Amino acid sequence: MLDILLVTFPFFALVLAGYIAARRRMLPLDAIPGLNSFVLYFALPCLLYRFGSTTPLAQLLDASLFLTYLLCALILVGFVVAASMNRRIGWNDAAFGALVAVFPNTGFMGVPLLVALLGAAAAGPVIVTLVVDLVITSSLCIALSRLDGADEHGVARATKNALMGMLANPMPWAILLGALASAIQLVLPKPVMQTIGLLADAASPVALFTIGAVLARSQMLAAAHEHAPIPLRDYVPVAFAKLILHPLLVLLVGAAAIALGAPLAPFALKVMVLVAALPSASNVAMLAERFGADNGRIARIILVSTAAAFFTFSGAVALLH
């Protein structure tokens, strides 16, 4: 267990450093979008391209892994939406609560952390789960969020907006280009690869620091605009679903798929379970704000899941080791 904590501690310590820097105003809040843009549009796409181009194409086209992870995501979305809705929480807040419960912080945290723990072979399964969450789960939850008071074209418009947002996201394109380079065995000129390598190496530390800063900013902004405290029952159970129910569901469904003869490799299942055990993706708070959901509630779910994940994720690694 100590060996595992020695690997996971620096990742969560960087998140804490970013959180403290924003809370103490050592990092101006106006600078956080710049850090976020650097990671999203430069460093992380280079990291994903590098992994995609060096991962065998068969791993990136693993249908059993894709369908197993997608099925678990759909089940959890339905469960969280049904369990969350009440007089205070309508479709909009329930849908984004479901998204924050099912969308791990795979890009900013999962890729570097799981590769550090399990080796480069983990990159393929991680990328597959990231594609599911970026393309399908996010689009579904955004469409569901529009059911609150939407006119007859609300869902269609929401689906179109979600797809447009997906097309503008550089991460799926980086994965696609990396997979294409892997398929045709493309080798870029050495200076180009060195540039990509430098940006890719910056992705992990800057992304983790930015996660902490984004969490602090979301909490500070939510506190400044709140008139009444948010009940614990509105966000703690969702954080519990993210850290406990999600990985447990993936483990059970994956094990059942293997028992029924699906060609799902045990190592791929292990990676999927650990992806599901990651804390919630910090970008969901920005999506919630954009679509008018209760961003204070979403920020609390992300904060609780990130704080608790140091222990729950390390425990999951120890159990599966």
C-alpha cells in the first residue's frame, strides 16, 4: 500500500498546490483560463497524440472494452438522474449531477496517473474510455438537461450543441490523429516529435495544478453567489456514486462480460475500473455554468470526490494490484 501511495501522492499534491495557490490569490483567478487553455489546446492533445500514435491500433478499437464501459455509463446516468430528482432538482441539475458522477477526470489526471502506475500499456484502454465520455456520455447528459421546460425542439437543439462542442474539443481529434498515425505507421520528423514531446511532458503537472485552481475558483464563485447553503444530501451521495458505485459497477459488469465469453482482457478491465475510480472531471463545472445548472452543487461534488479520491483510488489500486 505504501508503494501505491508513493506514486499517487505527488499527483494529488499538485492538485492541492493549485487549490492553495488560487485560494491564497498567489495565482490570479483571471490567469486560470489561460492555464486551462494551455492544457486543453496544447499540452494534453500532444500527450494523447503521443500515446495514440505509439499504441497498437487493436487496443484503440477494442469493441468489448468500449461497449462494457458505455453500458456502465448509461446505467449510472439513469440511476443518478432517477435518484436525484426532487422539488429542488429538476432535469437540468439532475443531468449534470449524473454527468459529474460518471465522467472521471481521465484527461487531466487519468492518463498520466494510470500510465505511471501500470505502464504505457494502460494508455490504450484509458483513451477508449475517454472517447466514450467525451463523445457519448457528455452529449447524452447535455441533451437530458434540456428537458427542463424545453420546447419541442429543445432536445434536438441540445444534442446539436453537444455535438458542436465535441467537434470543437481538440482531445478527440488528437486521439483520432494519433490512431491514424499508428495505423499507417507515420513517423514525424524528429524536431516535430521533440516539440510534441515537450508539450506532452508539460501536460501532467500543469493539468493537475490547474484542476486544483479550477476547484478553488468554482468554490469561491459559488460561495459569493449563494443565498442558502446546499444540503449535504444534494451532493455527497453523488460523490459517493462517483468514487464507489461507478468502479464497482464497471468491475461487476466487466467480470460478467468475461464470464459470458466476451473478449475483454483482464488488464483492460483493471484499467477501466481504475478510470472509474478517479474523481469527477473538473470541466463539468464549466459545462454546468454554461447550461444554467447549479454550478455550486457541481463544484461541491467535484471537490468532495477529488479530496476523497486520494484514499479511495489508492485503495482501489491496492485491491486490484
